[in-house]
Amino acid sequence: MAGQTRPRGRPAARGRRAAPARASPGSDGASTVQLPRHQPDLPASSLRVPALGVTARIGRATEDKGVLTAPRAPTEVGLWSGSAALDAGSGEVTLVGHVNWRRMPPFAFGRLAHLHAGDLVYTSDARGEQTAWRVQRVFARAKAGGVDPAAFAGSRGPRQLVMITYGGPFDVRARSYSDNVDVRAVPA
């Protein structure tokens, strides 16, 4: 899942939007937004993207000769082995997932490109401890341009979530999408 940095237009279709956060009066009478930080029914080792209506199991992404491969189950995404742990206090959590697979319904990351800055995403670790994330950026990169090293920082740097899938036109002869879609999120 690699590519060259170059912004692309947003998809025309929009995914189902999350319910708005509740507003409550602040001490000065102005409204403040309360972020939902917990999903009561989110299983351990899972990802939830309310804006897309997606809940997926977090398994392992496999890596062979530098090629990262997501799980081939529609309701599963893969954690890169060099990623920071889901419960780490710093570093980058990198998840990869497929858009679809031969004659199967859309996979968990099938509409990832439809997310917008501000959308919430939730992860839970093996103990069921959850992290709420706020999407900061959604962009596409041409796969032909090489790997985006910023998507694979691992345990270094500030805490963030990176979700990667395919996008752009599908090349039937190459049996591949032309782009990668990257979503970057920070703790909410």
C-alpha cells in the first residue's frame, strides 16, 4: 500500500454521518460540545467508524518482502506489526484494510475515503480499553509513487491513528486500484 503524495478530490458520494455530539451549556452560558469517548458495545480488539456504520475486528496485517497485506475477511482490518500498540501512550497505530475482494460485499474500509475531518473513530485493545480518535485528514496518494514513510512511524512520535486502504480507479488488467487512501486521526 504505497504511493506518491498528491492531493485528490473528495468522493462525490458521502457516507452516513455520525449523530451530532450533544451540546450543553458551559459555565459562561455558551454551548460546549461533549465528545462521546466510549462505545458501550465495542468488542475488544475492534475498530468502530460510526460515520460509516462500520465495526471491524482488528487482526494482524501480514508483511512479505516489504509488501503489507490486509486481512481478506470483510469485517476485519489489520494492525501493522511495526505499529505502536493500541494501548500505547505515544507512537502511530497503523491499520490497513481492503475496499473489497472478488465478488464479495464491501469490506470494512470500503468507504474509508468518505470520512471527513472531525469524524470520530474508536479502537479497543485486547483488554477492551477504548481510545476515541478524531479524523484530521483524508487524502489519496498514487501507488506508483512509492511508500509514504509518514504512514509507518511506528512507536516513535506523537500518538496518532493511520488507516490505509485502496482508492481511485480500478485497473481491471492490473487487478488493482490506482491509489491508496490514508486517513489520519488524533486522540479526541
